[in-house]
Amino acid sequence: MLLEKLPAPTGWLDEVERVVATALPDGAPSVATAARVLGMSGRTLQRRLGEHEQTWSTLVDRVRLRLARIHVANASMSVAEVAFLLGFSEQSAFTRAYKRWTGQTPTQARRRA
């Protein structure tokens, strides 16, 4: 449902981000998996990301952060549910990543919202 609210892709990077966002509940997708969905080889995907001064891991983190901010603001979802939806195997891994991205834990962000 949240993916339907995202704006339609307007460029190539937007399309890659949508592929990542769609795959996250099953865990962070690999380059090879995303490339297959996009109809190219993994190496081509990496090369094109490089042309846009992007790496796979920074792109996945950016998508996760964008979705995390939306989900964390939704108090009806537990932090564990948010972690699962974003493809983290453990809530603690999500909490560490969120703190690295924002400087605060998901719980702290909720309190401030």
C-alpha cells in the first residue's frame, strides 16, 4: 500500500529505487536480482549506478531511510514491524542503521514527531 503512494518513476534511478522498495520485505535485494528485474546484467546495473555517482549499498540505504521515516512516523506500527518491512533480519540491526542515518533511534524519532 505504501509503495502505491510513492511517486511514479520519472527517471532511471527512480525505477531502480522502486525495484529495491518492492523487494525489501523479502530482505535487501542483491544487485543481480534487481538487474534481472530491470532487464540487464548485474555489471551493467553497477556501471550505470557509477555513471550517476551511486553505489548499490548507498542506493539501498537511501530507499530504506526514506521508507523508514514514513513508517516510523506511523505510530500504529511497531519498530519490529518496520524493521521487517524494510528487510532487516533483526530489530536491533534496523535501530543501529536508523541511528547511523539520522543520529537518533526510531523510538526517539517517534517521541519527537
